Amino acid sequence: MSDRTKRTSMKIGVARLWHEANSFTKGSVGLDHFEGREYAYGTEAAQQFRGTTVETGGALEWADHTGAELVFSRLAASAPGGPVDQDVLDALTDEIVTDPIFDDVDGIYLSMHGSCIGTQDASPETTLVTRMRARFPDRPITASFDMHCIPTDEMCAALDGATVYREYPHTDMPQAAIRALDLLGDLVDRGARGQVVLACCDLILPSFNMRTDEPGPMTEIEDLARSMETEQASAGTAMAIYPYASFAYADVPAGNSGVMVSVAANDGGAAQTAANTMVAEMRARAPRFRPDLQTAANLLAQAPWRDGRRWAILEPSDNPMSGGNGDTTGLLSAAVHADLPEGTVFAFISDAEAVKAAGQAGIGAFLTLDLGGKRDARFGGPVKISGVVEKLTDGKFTNSGPMEHGIPIDLGPTALLRVGPMRIIVTTRVYSPNDPGYFHLHGIEATEIPLLLAKAKNHIRASFGRSFDAFAQVETPGPAMADTSQLPFRRIPPRRLDLGA
């Protein structure tokens, strides 16, 4: 954290609305999804996030270093999924916008994902920000966003500053909050207002080749943004330059990648020049984001693990962090027909019926089940398996890895089934297997798995990037599949999905 002036007399209001919505995931997200993840109100309740690596943890850290007072309104975050029930969104937005705790604050910080969708509202974050601006026309408001946000012109016009995660896997959530609060604190100190300049690429960048923990196009883009900030600072203009990629599975008209540049109110011209430069650099790299994935059946047939390396083979089409429901069966079907090594782990299938059956049968029972493929027939039906119930759990653990560290997770009741050489984790609720606790809960040490088959994409590497010798992503049918031509887009112009040669 950089040096900061103590701001003991400053009072900042904080609210959070965080959800990533996949338009092609069957079903909607209700209030219970938020209550099962992050749902708190008030300053005392916010303390449960102290030391965590989500934005609220970053905000508390910022206050500790600056001496500023934070007051917390509603903090609501749900794991990615389908669109949010509109009545739930309306209630959350109304609660935040009308909250009297904001009446006497000096500035407002909003923690948002940026690609939430309601069952009616295509940009709930725009609704929240513009309503807050209408209530507080002269008060500085800043916000932080996920790298896969979908900002709009109206949203940016209502903000005084914006930040975006720079790292993927997203291990810098607290840092995004801290810098958004730095921008806000500076405006309050100076009694000034800022502006956010938005420029778009007219392209949506898929996230398959977007990791920033290794060389690649997004690493180059983020490095360029930092370099441009330094150059502008040397020239006397303070800018916060944040590229964003959009979310490829949110079928909304505003879907687009681009850059948000935060500057003082009188530096819009320089910000627009910087934004245009960033957009050109992003477009030049766009073809390198195009995924080229083998089918699950083809890769498993090659048995790459036979060379002695430990492999993690990922199924991003049903990745819960991209809104997947966790029950498509493309990879599972290929796995039960493959010659797998002893000790293979499949993480995971969400199937409440199967968990209930395993629980009723008890540990040690032999079962035949139709597993998965029950929530959405578009992506394949159930797979018949026969195996032994090895373990039953309550599904509860706390993230111990670097991403969302300290956040409690509730998978609902779970079962561990052994099917031939493979153990299958079956859950009631949907959550990505991105943390060591997910495996420890089931008596599994990830560093000892010879072959991991997982519904995941990039975030899993935050905890397990060094646990396996090789990673591969495979294509299967699902709501977040690489071949977007197979998904029924209706609102995004087709040109934005064409990355060119």
C-alpha cells in the first residue's frame, strides 16, 4: 500500500452489489444466492470481511491506513450464475439508494462486478450508479469493477473515478477497492470532482487466453496501462487507466471491451487520447485471445498423463465462475469411457438428487445413479455411473487460497463417489473447485492427484498453478463454451464476437 495522508475527519459510505450473469445459464438467481455468499449490512457486520481478499477487506485495510471512517450500507455478492430475479435487484438497489447512512458522508464508494443482469434490467449497475448520482448530484462517487465488467456511457458519466481488477486470476480484488478509495479520498481532500472517460473496442475478448500470471496479450495490455499512467504522471496529469474485457456470455447491447480512464474534471482531452491509444493496442492483440480447444473425448483418448506428468484438464464451458450450473456432462461422459489413471478426481457435478441418494445409502454403499444433466437438456443428458459412496460432508469450508481468501463456502451436502479409478465430487450447490479447502473437505490432497478433471477455467491456477505439471482446457457443450456460434446471442452485434485474423 502506498503512503497516504491521514484522513481522520473523512467519512465514506460503502455499498456492494456484485454478480456476474450468464445469459445462457438456465434459471435465475434469487436472494438466497446472495445470502449464501456475501450478505451483510452495517459497519459492524462488515468486519467479518476483515483480512479477506475481496473488496470489503480492501476497504477496511484502506481505512486502517488512512484513518478515514467507513460506514457500510448493504453488501451483497453472489457467485456467478444466471440473471438475477428483478424483484431482488430492485429491493437491493432501493435499499442502497435510499439508505440514510449516506446523508452525511463526504464521498461514496461502490463495489460492483459490472456484468450483472436482471431478468428485466440489462444493466443494474448503471441503474444503481445513476440513481445514486441523482440523489447526490454534487458528491464524489467512485467504483471498482471486475475485469469482465460491462460499463455503459451513462454509468461512467455518473462516476468520478473507476478501477478494475488488473490480475487474472482475480487475486487483486482488495487492491481495486483500495485504489478506488484513493481516488475518492483525493477528490474529497481537494473538494473536487473527477470524470471517467470510456472508450470501447467494438469487440468482446474471450477469457480463455486472458491470464496475467504468465506472458500473454492481457499481461501486455495491463503493463501498457501502468506504463501510460507513469508517463502521464511525469507529464503532470494524474490518470487511472483501466482496461476491461467485458463478459463474453452476457448477451446485452452494451457488451464490449475497452478502457476506463479516470482523471480530474478538466483533463478529459488527455484522457480521451490515452483511452484511444489503449483501445488500438487492445484491438491489435484481439486475435490472440481466440481459443482453440480440443474436444474432451479427443484429449482423453490421447492419455497425455502416460508420460508421468500430473495433469489438470479443465471444462470451461460449465465453469461456475463463468455462470455455469455445474451439471453438464460432456467431460464426465468422456471420462467414464476413458482409460484413466488410478486416483483421478472429477470436481465436480452438482446433483442434489444424487447427493440425497448417496446420503440415504450411506458410506460404503454401492449405487447406480444417473448423474448430472438434469438442469438443462440443451447440453447433454445424465450419465449412468456405478460406484461406492466414499464420503459424505456438510459442504462447508473457508477459502484458504489466495483468491477470495477467508470467504466461507457452503456447497450444501456433498458426496464423494468412487467409480473405477475415479473419485467424483458431487455437490448440492454450485461453486468452482478453485481452493484447497474444496478438496480437503473430501479428504483429498490436490498435490497428490495424478489427473484432475475440473469444471474450471483460469481461477483454479491461483491455488493450483504449481500443483500440476500441465494444464489443458477442453471444449464441451455448455453455457460458457468457446464456440460462441453455438449459443443463441440476440442482443450483441455479431461483429463484436469476430476477433479477426
